[in-house]
Amino acid sequence: MIPWWVLAVLVVGANFTLWGSVGAVRLVESLVRRAGERVPQRAVGPGAASKSGMRVLRSEERAPGGGAKSVDVGDVAVLIAAHNERVVIQDSIRSVLRLVPPKNVHVVSDGSSDHTYKLARRAGAKVIRTRKNVGKAGALQEAIERFRLVDRFRVVMLLDADTKVDANYFASALPMFDDARVVAVAGCVQTAWRRRGLSLMGKLLACHRERIYALTQYLLKFGQTWSRFNATHIVPGFASLYRTEVLPHIEMNPPGLVIEDFNMTFEVYQKKLGKVGFTPSAVAVTQDPDNLRDYVRQTRRWALGLWQTVRRHPPRANLFTLMLTLLLLELLTSSFLILLVPVILVALTVPQLLVGVPGMSGLHAFMAAHFSLGSLMFGVLLPDIVLTCGVALFQRRPRFLLFGAFFLALRVLDSVLSLQALARAWSLSTGRWRSPGRRAIGTGKM
Amino acid sequence: MVKKARTAEREAVPRRAARWPRKRRHLLGSAYLLLLLGCALLLVALSLTPAPAPTSQRQTLVVGALPFWNIGGGTETLVTHRESVNGVSPWMYGIGPNGGITTQYSPEDSDKVDRNLSRLRDAGLPVMPTLANITEGRWAYEPVARMLHDPELMRRHVAGIVSLVQREGYNGIDIDYEDLRARDRDAFTGFITLLAERLHAVDKKLSVALFAKTTDAGYDERNVAQDYAAIGRVADQVRLMGYDYHWSTSEPGAVAPVGWVRDVLDYAKTRIPPDKIVLGVPLYGYDWVDGHGESVTWLEAFRLATEHGAKVRYDRDRQAPWFRYTDEKGREHEVWFENAASSRAKFEAVRAAGIRGVYLWMYGHEDVGMWPALRDTLPVG
């Protein structure tokens, strides 16, 4: 019989344990340092931030290079790649215009067949069109060149058309660039919660995604982006910042890749361009798919993108490869094991189904000898519920508990999609995209 | 001015062109991903396969327990399936009213017994006969109890056993003293400890047959009398009688439901080193009628079902076959027995638990399909 705690470690994760602990040390360190700093933080009003609401707090931490001027919002180019985003583009531009000057907002419409281009212009952004549909990465690359963002700005924010940037985003994220080694800052993802008109399935999916975001960002990424052990596998492309000076070194649009953000992150580490910063207070809100079809499509795309990216980057003797190996090993192992859960459950609970099928009695005897409902309960269901309770408590959202029973089913789906995508990682793709169905959001609450 | 400074800054970052051509990079990346996939599959497979019982020195044990009434047929079977077994325990010694060791079979059968023992020895099977507290054909408490609580009698009994083992050239002895009382616990442990000491001194083995239980107190006084941990420390083998969960005077049901067997092994492993635990597997069943069960072999059960046109069903939870029939007098019978599938389930449980092996209680004609199942699950190599 497999002991339940082995199942639990296999299913919940060595990575959460490891990076969660590193994250805890990071937290303690920053608390100690903050307590040690007697000097109160000064508010600085740099050039473009003279208007109220555009102030950036400068961190007291000195850049190792010393002397370099802190990055402020005036130095940040916002770049939105949009493909048929008529429904959300104007809202997105308006929301980001509340945070940065209009001359900083850039939109590239990639092969849109709707009014995306016109609407973006009308909203006050600088807009260009690609000649043909080149895919998100291609569009970003083209826009960076045509807008000459590398020369004109110190930092570029890659923003998805459906993302709403929190008012605090820049105040939290930009000080991370005070450390000259930091070349990218990952935004903290939250899912749009209070969307009206979400079906029950839509709510479940949003809940599931939010749970994943919370777990991976607090238990993985926070630890992974500590300046001492810096190695994270993803700077998500939905709302993240890159120092423009590293962009020429990043191959943004290699042929065949379905998504660009894994690849850009891998490039940063494997080419030793610098470190990645992340703070949970640099929040941006994204729309997750609201129906199962879009969810499956998006999850499959992400999974495929990850496997394709892994294929592109040979391992090297560095911390990043070590982190990645541990992470992927666990991802694969837990995917296989999670796929087995329903099989075992059926074999154990509905043995009558197997009567008369040749060879089944041996299988049942094997399953029953190695697994019991008890060890499944303690090893798989309980850890899942404990994680859910933890997230619900942390986020103070009881809704997680309401949907708690269904997360495991979605994890089975995720595992299927992930392994399916693995097989497809050897076939090429054009990188062309189709966004999940968007809906207009009331501006009330993010 | 500013622009120039930025350009300079940009060039300060060393440009790292791809060190390898794209094709080679892809190949290396693919190899890495495939390696990860292989490792993950290996991890999953390893976590699902039972921990290999420490068989390097301690080989899996499959013992045929041969009751004297089946010594002819049983010997034939064991010789036929020689490659699947590596030990035999003829159940044939008892205790006389005065406490001396006797044989359970009648004197006129001794030639037959000797002949079969020779066959077993010729086949290369180590012989470790069983001594049970049977007196004149019945379980007897008194002779053993007297011995347990009288140091002089105990010493003589131990000496008698050791000399029997040496005289007959057995590999050791298997002690099957049943139905002791709770107050006999320490004395029984003392007896086993002394016997183990004396046998080991002459390079012989000791096996002790114990009732299955899932807690120290067990179900009855007889369970209290058997201290798993203490006996497990001194004996070479502890044979757990994983049978008669339902018995002749209980309500009808499986003789050894597999869930119970697993519980027994789980508990036993907390008390006894796993490589000393040998599970007893029944190869018989009962035919219950009017509140009484008559023991039946697999063959008898099969015949009963055929004669009465009864449909044999298989209880998946308990892993045992059963059927009902009505006899000529109109009485309703219920039969639970053992077959290849039910035995396989127990062999799987043994493998999963990582214990030493099994002994087969060879009551009579077993399901021949049991042998391939045994070979598959518990090969003795």
C-alpha cells in the first residue's frame, strides 16, 4: 500500500514546499529590513508624475550600480497587441490612460477584421496595424521596432487587451528596477471576479484559475523571485514589464511558437540577461475564459507553449535549469497520477462494472492491494481541500469552498490537456491566435 | 544626449548570441524534455509497483501446509508444482494426554506418510512439520497449559521437540498451539523464547502459527495469549492464520475477506518484522445449512454448484466466490469457497504488504488455476 503522505507529496508538490519555504525566508528578510530602516520613505514626484495619482515611491534600496535614476511612469511604454478586441480595447486603453501619459500608450492591431484599430485611435493611443496577421509575438516585435520603443523608453509594459492594470501597479513594480540586475518584473495576476452574467461554469472556471494563480504566485513565484535565488519559469505576458535594453537580446518570435511569454522568460535566464522581479502588490486583473470550450483551448495553448519552449532551450548548468527540472518533473508526474485517480476510483468503488471483463479481476486485485479509498482520500482529496481552504482564508473569499468539490475534476482535465499538448509539441504551429470570447465589463469593480 | 547614453547602456549588456545553431539546440532541448518525461514515467511506475521485498537474501517463501489426511494428494500436487513452492509443513504431530509428542495419523498410515515425506525430500523441499495441540483427534488445552506453567515440563517438552527435529533431520518445527487463555500470554512467550533459543543452538528454525488479529487484544482470549511483538522478535517465521473470518458455526460468509486480510497484515507489520510474516491462505470453504457449515474443497464446491445448477457469483468487495442451492430435503444452502481469483487477491495483498510470503492450507482439491496466479504474483525464483 502506498502511504498517503507519499501520494500527498506527489500530488501537492515538492515545488510548493521548496519555494514556499524560500518565499517565507524572503518575507522574513524584507520584514526585518523594513524594521531596520528608520528613515521614512519619501514620496518623490518625478517629471510626468506631477499630476496627482501618478506618483511613484522610490525605494530606499540603492541600486548596486549606484547613481542610476529610478524608473518612473514617464519612462514606461505601454504596448498592447490586439487581435479583434473591439469589445474591450477602449476600456483597456482608458484604464491605462489613468496611470500613464497618452504618449506612452501604444497599440498594435494584428490582422484585426473588426474596428479594433479605429476604436484604439479614438481612445487616444498611438496605433499601428500589421500588414498581415503575424501572431502576438510577431506583432509585439514589429511594434517595438516601428514605435522605436527601445530608444524612446527605458521600460516597456506588455499588456493584453483584456487586462485591467491596478492603480497601484506601477508604484509597486517600478521600484524593483532600482536593482540594476532586474530586467523584467512579472505582474501579479488576478482574475476578474465580479463579472456580471457569468454562468455557473464560468464562475467555477474563474474560481479554479484564481486558485491556481494564488497558489503559484504565493507559493512558487514569490520564493522564485527572491533576489538571492532568482529563477522563475514565467513572466506572464498579460501585464509585465521589461527593460527595453534587453529586448534586442531576446528572440521574441521564433517560428512555430504558439505563445511568447514562456520563451521570453527562458531567454532572460538562459542568456543570463538578468533577474526577474515580482511583488504581489503589482496587480493586474485578467479575464479568464467563461466557458469550457474557451478554457480548454486556452489551457491547451499554454501547455503547448510551455512544451515548445522547453524544447527550444537546452538545459544548462544553472539554477534556472535546476528549478525547471524539478518543476516539470513534478508537473508530469502529478499529471500522470491525477489521470489515474478517476481510474482507481472507478475500480475501487464500482467493482461490479468490471465483472466478466477478462483480465479485470487481476487489475482489480492489483488496484485494491495498492490503493484504498482511505489513501486516496488522505493523499489526493484532503490536500486539495486543505489548499482550497488555505486560499479561501487568504483571499477571504468563501466562494472557493463552495466550488471546492469540483477543482479536482478540473485538475484531471488540466492533466489531460497538458499531456495531450506534450504530444503536439513536436508538430509546428503558425503562432496565429484566436482570443477567447470577450465581454464588456462594467467599470464598477475590478 | 539621453538617447546616446541609453544606447551605450544597451551595449554594455554583453550580447549573447545563440551559442549553438538552432537545429542542435532543438535536438538538445527535445532530449531534455524526453528525459524529463522518462523520469516522470519512471517515478509513476516506481510509486505504483510494490516495494521489492528484501528478497536479495530473504527469498519469497511459499510453503505447502499439508494436513495428514491429504498427505498423498497434497504431496502429488506439490511435486507437480515444485517450481512454485520452496517449503513444506506436514501438519502431523500432536500432543499425548501426558504431554509427550505423538503423531496425529494412525500407526497403520505411517508407511504412507514416510513414503510421501521421502518424495518431498527427494524433490528438494525443506521439511518443517507442524506440531499442534491436538490430543486424540481434538484440540486440547490441558496438556499444553500444564506444560506452560510448569518449568520442568516445559524444559522436557522443548528438549523433546529439539530431539525430534534432529532425529528426523527436519529443517525446524512449526508450532501451532491454539485456544490458549489470556493468562497464558507470558508463559507462552516464555516457551517460544526458550524453544527458539534451543533450536537456534542446533541450527534449526522455529516457526509459530498465530491467529490473525487487527489489534493486540484481538477478538478473544486466545488472541490475548499471543504476543505478536515478542514472538516476532524470537521466531524465524510468524505464520498468520488468515482464515475463518466466517467459520462453521458463524453465519455464512467469506473465509478470508481480502479487506480483513489487508488489515491483519497492516497491523502485523507494526509488530513483527515484515520479512518474518508468512500469511496463511485457505484453499477451502464452507457449505452452510441450518446454522452449521461443513468444510468443502474447491472441487466439492464446484460439484455442488454443477449438480444443483447453482449460479456461482463473485463478491468483489470480499474477493470470494459463493452460491446458494436447495438440497433434496428442500433446505437452503449457502456456500462460500476459494478459487484462483480469490487466492490471487490475497497474493496481491501479500506482495503489496512486502511480507515474506504465504503458506497454503492444502485442505484438499484446490482450483488448479491458483498455481499460475501464485507464480505470477509471488514467484519463488
